[in-house]
Amino acid sequence: MRRYELMVILPLEEDQHKAGREHLLNDLAASGVEIEKTEELGDRDLAYEIKKRKRGKYVLLTVKADPAKITGFDRAFKLNANLVKYLFVRLEEPSASLKPRSNGPEVSRV
């Protein structure tokens, strides 16, 4: 299972927002996705008009899921009329073999 960030834009109207959020969480739970964190980012202007909307409520979720299941959400999310836009981004796992870069060569002074 990999970690992903899911950014979702929901409608401003309270009933549509609530229905879209419930539908989204039910779809994720039904597929066995583990939701680690949910963060409400509030109302924001959209960069461009989407589905005749200029503003939306942003929600950021951090989830753990199988990569194969992520591609399956595309159809389910497109059928959800209360979901304006969504984007999955895979989070990189920190590697134990990678070391932080130094700013330059180590110089020892005597």
C-alpha cells in the first residue's frame, strides 16, 4: 500500500458539500482505503471556471491505498455530481539509503 494525497474541490452549497463529502468517504471506505488525515482548507477561488463554478471548498486527504485501486476511482468520482474536481498525488516514502546533502566538502582545521 502506498501513501497518496487526495485534493478534492466540493461545491460551496452546504447540502451538496455534505453529500459529496459523504459519497467520497463511502467510496474510499468501500474500496479498503485507509484515511490517515483529513484537512478542511476552506473556501477558495478557482484558478478557472469549472462546471460553471468560480469558487469551491477544498479538502485535503492523506490516504493509504493500492495503486490498482487508485485508477478505479476515476469512474466513481466522475459519476459523483457533487465533486467539482479531484487529484491524486503519490507521496514519496523516505528512503533509508538516502543521506542528506552536505553544503560542501568537509574541511577539518587543525
